[in-house]
Amino acid sequence: MDDPNADTQWNDILRQKGILPPKEEKEITEDDIISMVENTIDEKSHGKAFDDMTLDELNEKEDDVDEEEERIFEAYRRQRMAEMREASMKAKYGCVKEISKVDYVTEVNQAGEGVWVVLHVYKNDIPLCKLINQHIMNLAGKFPEVKFLRSVSSVCIPNYPDKNLPTIFVYYEGDMKKQFIGPHEFGGMNFTQDELEWNLSKIGTVKTELEEPPKKSISDVMDRAMKENTIDDCDDDNDW
């Protein structure tokens, strides 16, 4: 015997004639409702989930949502706006600012909560200082959440000795965390931007994607040279 609840044309005719009882309606569960809402959202967003949409895309869909979806829609939009505000607050620098002695307290000691400050003390006629200035300009654009500053030594710290240049002071929330003083800290004109980025990342100033130090340390180079010399000596002994 055919199923009286089956959705067939014959059963529909029998129901209309009163021969078969009305079809039993399936109870809609909470899971069914959630599934229906999710399917509707997917259809209206052309297969793109709300949590994958940008704020502009969410705004474009505003007129398409009905009352049932409004709460979900608003939650996603508020989340996107909060994320954009947070990113905007962090990325508020992006360049190197020149300061003088009178700016020091405001720009460095009172930089604010959660702010890293990198200050380069330099002189224009020192080649290594020019190189460091170029590096921090590039890093300022790469890490706009960090405040990069520079100041001519005679303007920032009167009577500061040239032998200490270049100098980099690193502050966090107004407290000094690290200082790099003098050319020996940088290793000469071969000092690279990646090396500076790595050194700042070790302090926590920047979040680098570099996976290892860009250059071997002096001790590593010396160890390698000693090992090679030892091997050469052994080879010479074997020749005899």
C-alpha cells in the first residue's frame, strides 16, 4: 500500500476529496530554524558568509536583510567596525618624526600606553647614521604601530660625543628597554635593515616574519674559522 503521507499528485487529490486525512506536518526543531536562517544568509550573500565579508560588503547587503536576520547582521557589522578601529589606532604612525629636546618628554616619555618608541640620535655627516636613518624610514612604513623618531645629537642631547653615534634608544610606555650606542653595535656600513628589524624584534618592539638572524654573529664566524683551520692543520699532517 502506498504511503498516505507521501507527496504524490494522487495523494493530493485524495486529500482534497476527504478520502485521505490531511498530511501530518513535521515538527520544526531549533536546528531546522538555524539551518533555514543560515541557508537564507548564504543565498542572499551569494554563498559568502557574513564573517568573510568586509564592512563595505556588509553595508551593501543591509537593505537585503529581513527582520529575522537583522540581529546577526548587526553583530557582524559591529565586529568589523571594531576590528577596523583597532587597526586604525595601532597604525597611527608610519613615518619618522624629527624631534628636538623640547619634544622629548611628550614624544618619548609620554608616548602613551602600549606604545613602542624607537629614537635614533644621529649626525648628518656620519655615513652610518645616514644608513640607519634609511633603515628606520623603511621600518616605520612596515610597522606603523611603532613610533619611530630621530633627532640630531647636538639638538637632542647637548655635548653628546660623536663616538657614541649612531645611537638608538628603545622605549615602551615611557620606560627605556634597550639602547644601542656606537658604531660597534651596528657592525659598520654592511649593517642591513633586516638586522635592525631582528634586533628590535628580540626586544618585542616589532613582530617580524624573519625566522632567523639575517647574519651570523661574530662568535659564530670565529668558531667556523677555527674549525676550518683545525681541519687544514690535520690535512697538512696527513701529507707528511
